[in-house]
Amino acid sequence: MKPFAVAIALLIAVVGGAFVVSSRNGPSLADPVPNMTVMLTSGEIRQLYDYQGKPTVLHFWATWCAPCVKEFPSLLRLAKEHPEWQLVLISADEKVAPIAPFMQKMEDMSGIPLGSMPQLVQVWDEGKRISQDTFQVVSYPETIFLSPNMRPVHKVVGAITPEDWPR
């Protein structure tokens, strides 16, 4: 009888944990995302609302994330095909140092010079205050598409595909 009780307790913990994770969705889809200060990998400080007025893609990723590495070249191709979208790449890496070599590798793999895409912004999320504290990202990659007035219109958990990109 004891193994049965342990199994039930484990099931309750797993189901309860899944409920808690799925209920942490970050900002409401009805409200604009909050404005916040972001630090670019160059060290420059910006406000998220600097990009207000055009559709914006917030893409949460990390250099150590295998699905992120796999999807990155196609993400860059999608960004190249949609220059009307501002692409804010938010890295959850512990340190800023691995980001530049990773981006160079992705540039080489995709064949797309990153300097040719002024709509691409690289952000380092030091301490994960944006990804975890504000948007409650629990797995990478995750992508949130924002309207020009900074309201979330679409969210993708996991690697994005061309079909996920709003038309």
C-alpha cells in the first residue's frame, strides 16, 4: 500500500508543478509589455519602448541551449526576410563573453552578415531579470511577438518555424 501512496503523491506533485509552470505566463496578452531598461551586448543601454511603433520580436535564448543553436540560422533568415520586424535577441547567458563568438558562428553558418540587419538588437539579460523576472521564461528558446503598441500578439515556447512568424 505504501508504494501506491508514494505514486499518488508523486503524481500530485507533477500535475501540481505543471499547473504552476503553465500558469506563469508573464505579462497578460491584453496589456502592453512593461517598458524596461535593456543592456545591449555592446554595453549600450536602451529602453524596450525605443522600439515602439514597429512590430517587435522578443526572442529569449542562450548559447548553451541546444534547441536555440539549432534554430538560430533559420531565425536569422526569417529576420532577413522580414525587415519590418524589430528582432530583440535576449540572451540568458550568465556572462556576456560567449555571446559575440556565438553570434559570429551563427553569421558564418547562416551566411547572413548581422551588420546588414539594423533591426537586429542583441541584449544580455544579466541575472535573467527580463527573461525570468518579467516574462517568466522557464525554458529556452521562447519568442514573443509584439504589436507596434507593444502588446503581445503571439507566443511560441520552443524553436520557432516560418509558420510561427506573423504575416
